[in-house]
Amino acid sequence: MAKYKQLCSVCRKKHVVMENRRQRPICLDCEMRYWDKVENKKYKELFDIPKSFYEKSYFLRNVRGYYDRCDKLSIKQINAFKKTVKEMKEGKKEKA
């Protein structure tokens, strides 16, 4: 799959790496600006990960955005989110 860069459609300053033709070109800063504060303790712990993980993974940003729209996640979404974060943490330790 071809990856390409496109200007953020909100701020028109930063470039976004597009991985899918259906992806919206929004930079991480603009996207995080619109995220609501998480009040639920269960989800607060789930989404408390480093910003660099959100920068690297479109999937993590997508799940976080879905939570903002629906205020809940399915068991499969939670498990996939945790699995992705775990793999990113292990990959970070291997490189160090």
C-alpha cells in the first residue's frame, strides 16, 4: 500500500502521513484538541498512554475517536487496543 503526505485539513500547516484513502487528513494536535476529557475510570486508564503511541498508530487514534463519539467500546476493541499498546511498548524496549 502506498503512503503519501497531505496537509492537515484543519490547520493547513502540518503534513499527515496517509495510510488509507478513506483516512481523514487531520494532524495529531488538531485531532487531540477535539477529544473530550475521559471521566470513566476504566477508560481513563486505558487511554493513558504516551502521545508518541498516538502519533505512530492511526488505529489507536481511531479507537480513541470512536470512544468520544459513542462513550463506550466493545470488548474486542478494548482487547485490540491493549494488544497494540503492548506490542508498541515491547518494540520500544527491543530498540533501546
